[in-house]
Amino acid sequence: LLLGRVNEAQQSVAQGIKIAEAYDLLAALLHLYSTKGEIYLQLGQWSEAEESFHSGLALAEELGSLERQAGYRGGLALAARGKKDFDTARQLLEEALALIAEQGYWHLRTRLQLWLAETLFEQARYDEAGQLLHEAMEIARSQQRTLLVEQGESLHAKLLSVREK
């Protein structure tokens, strides 16, 4: 998927899910449902993405994995945002962040904060987006998360552009 080979990624995920289900590899399923949802997000297939993320969320809740529960809520938020349902996206992202508060998970936390800042930006809530973006960027820089820093800088440039207008 990261190489842009969506068809191969879909085939690999489908094969992985078959194997994980056959051998009851729940930890593998936690990641495979996520990847399947990410593929659907990339394809703009919001309902299919939601279905995959809901399956993963149910499993994460069953296994008590707060990190994966937060990640799946983040995925559901991106699907909601794809449908232009920004209120639901914001709510899901806030829930995800609350789940992992004080738990560490710096990379996930920063990704969720950036997604929430983007969502607030889409709702023209620029001050809130800017405050959240500032916090996320501090974490991304301190943890040396180069890709997250780049994503944050891109949103920062958009915020500056809007504020100048």
C-alpha cells in the first residue's frame, strides 16, 4: 500500500485475513483489519473502510487493546471525514485521544492530534486547529517523527494562508 500497489495490498490483506482466521491469530487480525480499512480509505470507499474499522474495533475491545481501539476510532474518523461528516470525525478523534491519554503511544497520539487539527481546519475552527497543531508538532519534533512533522508543517502553511486572507 505504501508503494502505491493497491491491488497487491488488497490481495495480501485478504490472504492474511484467511490465514489469521484459520489459525485464530487475533493479534494479526488487529493489524490486518486496519490495513484493509486504510486501503479502502485510499480508494475513497468510505462504507467499506468503516466496516473494516468496526470489525477491528470490536476485536480490539474484546482483547482490551487501548492502542488499537484508539487507532480504529481514528480510522473511523477518517472515513467520516471522507463523507464530510466532520462532527462525527471530531467526536471519534476526541474519544481516541481520551483513550490513550497518559498512556504514551506518542506516534499514535500525534497522528490523532494532526487528524483532529485537520478536521477542525475543515470546520473553519482555525484557532483550535492551530493550538492542537502546535502541541502535535512539539511532540513530533521531540520524538523525531519526520513524516508527522512534514504533515504538520503542511497544515501549518494552510492555516497561515487562511489567516492572511
